[in-house]
Amino acid sequence: MAASFPHTLIPLVCSITLLLALATTPGDATSFSYNFNQKPDPLNSMSLQGDAHYLKDTDEIGLIRLTKTDESGKALNYSAGRAVYLVPFKFWGDGMQVDFETTMKFIINPNSGDTDPADGFTFFIEPVDAPMGANGASFGEFNYFGSKRSTFAIEFDIHQDRNDPSYPHVGIDIETIDSVVTMEVGNELIGQVVTARIDYKAATSVISVKVTIGSKTYEVSYVKDLSTVLPQEVQFGFSAATGDRVAVHDLISWEFSTTPNTVNGSSGIRQVV
């Protein structure tokens, strides 16, 4: 599938003033569901950065490709791209903090005959206007050293780099690509449609990740109060990268929703300084 799409770049123009006006408050709920076969509405709400671009072949096939490919769909080296939702939301404040849940479908395809593809894909939440990161093991989200202040991410890592475990994995990242917890998924992340659901419950501070690939399901969780990591106002989206090794990183669909919750005393929610 990956090799059949022509390159199509959709320019995105937005008003900074309008975005600030649209920014949510902690008491607001955010909810959307995007199938990237539907054009152009989803892209009117997203900023495609770096090498990320929209590909549409037919009415049935459309997706966001996060890393660069040639005209035949072959993955290229040293590429990074992000898809960022344009409207920020307030994660906490005034005695409120949000729960969120998000489900995405994506596929990471190796080049034909490549038995060592790289690097992988992230879902991230970070400060508004935070810049793109480096390519390769930093997934286009973290800096060259693998860190980024006030950032939360889930990584889908198909290649061993730096301090990675010795297997492809899903990891929960808090301000660094050195995951606080991982789960092994073998080579299941490569060449198959992956459905990943990420949930966060403010009352318990539980981050949970459930990944379904074919008939197999993998789950991992971690307890962390994200209000101690994230600023009040955040942006969120996806990133992917290649380095010395390559793969094609395609986002197929995305659902996201938040639910506001009262926290017992706003003093329980504190900003990182």
C-alpha cells in the first residue's frame, strides 16, 4: 500500500489570533474523530510540519505520511515530520484537570527487503508552540539528546538505539526517550495496521496504553500525575522519523476526546517551574 501513493502536499494557513480565541478552558471538552480518507476537513484543524504530508490516492485511500519517501514510495534517510492539532487545550487549572482518551491507527512499512527498519512513531502532548525535534531515534519530537522539557509521549519504537531495550517496544516517555516503562511487541509493529488506545485518568493519575495488532493485544500502564509535567495549556499530535535506517510511517485515522474533572483543591495541581 505504501508505495502506491503520489506525493501531495496540502498547504495549511491559520490565524494565530483565531487559535488563541479557540483555546479551551479546563472545563471544556474536546472531541473529534478523523478518518484521513475525508478531505479537506481534518487537515483544516492540523498543522503538518517538517516532512509530514497528506497522501490521497482514491476516495477509499488517504493518510498522513509523517516521513519522506521518493516518488515510488520508498522511505528516505534523515527525515522527520509531525502532525499537530491546531487548537490547544487547557490540561489543568482552576481546580480542574482533564481525563483524555485517544485512539489511532497507523502502519509502519519497511522498504522492500529491509530487515532492519527505523525509527518509529509517537503520540505526544507538550507546551504550545514547542518546536519539532531531531530525526532518527528522537522521533522528530525530542531533541538530539533525546529529551524535551514538559513533554509526555507514547513511543512506538521499532529500532534499538541508545538506551533502548533489545526489542521493538511501546514505551511511556516523560520528558525523555528513555521510557519509564516499556512493553515488548516483537516485530508486530512492522508491516501491520496498529490500533493504539491511550487513556489518562486524572483522579488516579493512571496512564494506560492498549495496542491491538491483528489478533494480538498488548497493554502497559504507569502512574504519573501529568499536571506535574505538562503546563496548563498544551498542544498534541504525532511525530515520526528516520535516520541511518528508514521506514514509511503512515497515520490512517485518529480519535481524541477529553473530559473535565474537578480536583480536590487546586493546590493539588501545580505547574512545573
